[in-house]
Amino acid sequence: MPVAIITGGGSLMSKGIAETLVDRGWKVELFDLKIEDAEDVASHVGGATVAGAHHLDVTDYRGTVKLAKKVAGKHGGIDALVTVAGGSVGLGLRKSAFVDTDQAYWRKMIDTNYKGTLNS
């Protein structure tokens, strides 16, 4: 059975992706900053037999590598990576016009949306 990691695994978009993959015979491992959201998606798509939920901040490179190795060891490899982590709302940031943001906002957005994807 192929295995996919989905970062931002607790989001509505990830829920649809996970559902589609599981329906096609995949197992999914959901990585999310909000573990309870990842657990909800895992439960929705079929529970522990087809989905795992893990806490992960994708801006933490070492943590990302460690968790990916753990998942690869559990399944004997990883067949796909779906990078959904990012956006602004899930990070607790308001959607704002660029002129209404500051360097802290930019840093959070760049660290998650760009560096987080590279870390994955």
C-alpha cells in the first residue's frame, strides 16, 4: 500500500486530499501544527488503519527530518509528499493588505510557506 505524507494535514484542503488518496488505496500520514486538527482528519478518512496524525512545525527542519525518517521506517518508505502547510489563517495571522503588515508577519509567512516547503 503506497504511503503519502501531507503537511498541513489538518486543513480542509488536506482532508479532501487524504480522503481521495485513502479511497484509492493509500495510507496517509498527516503532519500539522495543530495535532487535534490532524487527528480529526485521520479519524474522518478511516482512522489508524489508514491514517496517522503527527504534530509538526514545518519551519523546524530537524523536527521535519526526524518525523519523516520515523514515518519512512514505519512503512518501509514514503511514496508521495503533499505540501499543504502554509497560508495565513492556520498560522493565526489575519489576511491583510501588504501595506498593513510588518516584518514579523512577513517572517512567519516566509518561514512557513517557503522554508517549510523546502524543509519537507
